[in-house]
Amino acid sequence: MRALLKRRAGPGAEMAEVPDPRPGPGEALLKLVAAGICGTDLHIFDWNPWAATRVQPPRVMGHEMAGLVLALGAGVDHLTVGEMVGVETHVVCGTCPQCLRGDFHVCQNTRILGVDLDGAFAEQVVVPARNCRPAPGGLDPAVIAFQEPMGNAVHAASQGNLRDRVVVVTGCGPIGLAAVGIAKAEGASRVVAVDRVAARLKIAEEMGADQMVDTTGATGLGTLLRDACRGTADVVLEMSGHPALIQASLEAMTPGGWVSLLGLGDGPSQLDLSSLVVMRGITMFGVTGRRQFATWESTSAYLSSGRVDVGPILTDRVSITDFERAVELARAGAVGKVVLYPPEGEWA
Ligand code: ZN
């Protein structure tokens, strides 16, 4: 079969012929229908320091996917050949202390599709059947694939109450944009979207943000955020990993508020925790992955009920054979989610 392969350590990737995967016991063979490009894919494509230490080529890239079940390995009875599924991309061990207490999202032995295991940018993909989530009927395959990153936003937004709260979303990549829609759906009284890219803030507005803050060249960010909140923030959903933005959003926060930290920074952040967090009774949550599978239930409920419409986020649809253009689009960052499709007629 054809696959987008990271063949060797170093920048780039190539379309290559690789052996057809076969599902073993407990596994499902999926035919790719749609796959999103994630920041992680860009890191692997560019071969940044994280990728160089983590990824062992040759590796088929990609993880956010919608697929059709082609075949099932022995012992799989909860899936049906021919059905469409979304895929949880964290493959967990089931035996570490975290897994045993049901905290699969922080499994100590997590392997990630497209990073530690062959991934989604291929004609066919083998995944653990446990990780396949049958998709609500009638959903656009791009939306089915988007459940994975959206699940990060759902997980972050579900750490506390949002109803009648002033919610600041810092960082309006696809996950932040989904968080804007979720906060509105949960009845936030005011949602403030923060980014430095005008095109993303435009999408945030389409997702229902009440106020957009462009941080390009901004000084006095804390004051800027307070003004945008018309007072203080009750909740911050932090999707940027940017230290100055984290500092500013804490400065804008009301005592007793809560923060979900999901964005990953480039390095350590310095914060005066005593004055910003401890003395003001702020609750901070580190959020990673998705709860397996409560987060998936919530995510697909938002989508199938129409309470959150992620259509505005899915801005670019590109054939996988045109992956270099897709990577450039995603890297430029002036878009929402870039979605790859199998080339028409060429793949089975
Ligand atoms: Zn585990």
C-alpha cells in the first residue's frame, strides 16, 4: 500500500510503498477516509529536537483519523466491518497503576499512533480495536477525525463549571477554536478568544466568541484581557503554552477561578505562583489527552446534537499526495484544521 513515510531521521517525508498491514488479535484494519494534520505531525516532518529523540524511522506518520473498518482480528466483537470510526490515538498498556485506576490518559506506557506506532497517513491502518469509536451517523468524515483534537478541548473544558462564567481561551489553533464553541455551548456568559493571527480570530468569532483579542505587538496583556472580559476572567482554557500569555491570563483572573493548561511551551515558564495562584486560590489543572472514553462520549454528543458546529474550523481539504502543500498550509498557521484525503480513484 501507499503511505506517507518518515523514512529516515531528518526533515521531510515521502509517499512510499510499504507492506499491507494485517490486523492481529484485538486489532482492527481501517481504510483511511480523512485525516487531520496536527502540530505533532509538523514536528515530525520538520524533525525538531522532540521528534529526533522520540520517533524511530521508518514510521508512517499521522494520527487524527476517520476510517472504515475493513477487517477485524480475532476476539473483536464490538465493531462491524463496513462501519465508520474515529480513533483514539493513545494506545495504553492497561496494566500500569494509572491504567488500573482508570486514568488511561496518563498511562505511563502510552504509545501514540504516527509517533511510536505506524499511523494514519496511509491507505490502510491497523489500530487496537479498543481505540476505535463508532461514529455518530451522518457526520462528515473530517468531523469524525476532528473528534481526537476536539477531545483535548472537551477534556480541558470539563474540569469545572463554565455556565454563566467569563471564559478566556488563550491560543486559537484548532483545539482552542473548539474550546470556544464548547464554552458557548456550556452557557459561558462571555467568551474571549486570544491569538496573534487575525485569520484564527475570525474563525473564533464564527465559533461564537464574544470578544477577540489580537496580541500582535500588544503591551500590558493582563489589562488588555481584563478589558476584553469587562472585568475579570472566571476560567482560562490555556491552549498556547506561551509564558507571557499564561502570566497575563492569571493576572486577569478572579480569585477562586480555575485554569486548564493544555498548551505546550517551548521550555520552562517562570510564574510568581505565590501572588498569582496561591494567595488568590486559583485552581490549575494540567490536561493531556482524552479520558478513555468519557471524553469521547461528550465530544461525539456535542457534535451529533449540533450543540457545537466545528465546520468553521475545518478550513482546508487537501489530497494526501499533495502533502507538502498541506504541511505548508498548516505550518503557516493562518488556517484552522488542514484535512488530508486519499487521492481520488488512486487508492483502493
Ligand atoms: Zn498504562
